[in-house]
Amino acid sequence: MVIITLRGRVFSGVGEGRVFTTLGWARRQFRDKIGFQPYPGTLNIRLSNDDEKIRMLKSYKGIVIDPPAGLFGGRCFKALIMGRVYGAVVIPDVPGYPRNILEIIAPISLREKFNLKDGDEVNLEIWLE
């Protein structure tokens, strides 16, 4: 197993993460494959410029979240957020999705737990298996 550390800044998304994390098929797979059902929504992180680590992360298969026909799934990697909360990084399998953006899920609201606002920095330890 390889652990990489990434840093990025919080930004507001358009709400698609909330929809994705509340779909029955996705919630079941998060529970079964990652070990928890996520708080509705994702914490959006724009990564700092560390191209080598981003390439490394994206080169691993991760934990696949398989969608029903006609929908997009994604890949997940277990993570430790801010050194205190276990969650997962979700990389949506959506064509053209920006490579420097990560979606973070956890069983609790990360914005509330860490009192995060847009522009705040977040540290992640990500397990690559």
C-alpha cells in the first residue's frame, strides 16, 4: 500500500455531489465497499499544483463504484481528512472532469466538523491499493 499526501482548497460545487451520494445504488456500494454511508454531499477540493502525486493517484484503479446503465460512476480511495476523520476521495468517471478536482465523502459533514469555508486549505492522506 502507498500513502500520498495532498493539499487543496475548498470550493463550492453545483450540488451534483449531493445527488450522487443520496442515490440508493451509490449509497449501497459506499456502505459495502468503503464501510460507511456518506453524509449527503461532497466536499469539493481544488488541488494545489502537485502533478506527480495527482498522476499517481489517477493511475490506481481504486474502489470502483459501478453505475446502472446510462449513468456515470466513479473510483474511490480511502482517506484521512485533516488528520482526524476517515472518509474517501471520489474521482467521478465523467468525461472531461477536471484532473485537479477531488470530491471528498465522509460519514459526517466535513464543512461543519472543521468549520470550513471556500478558500480554506484541507490536507488529505490517501491510501492507494
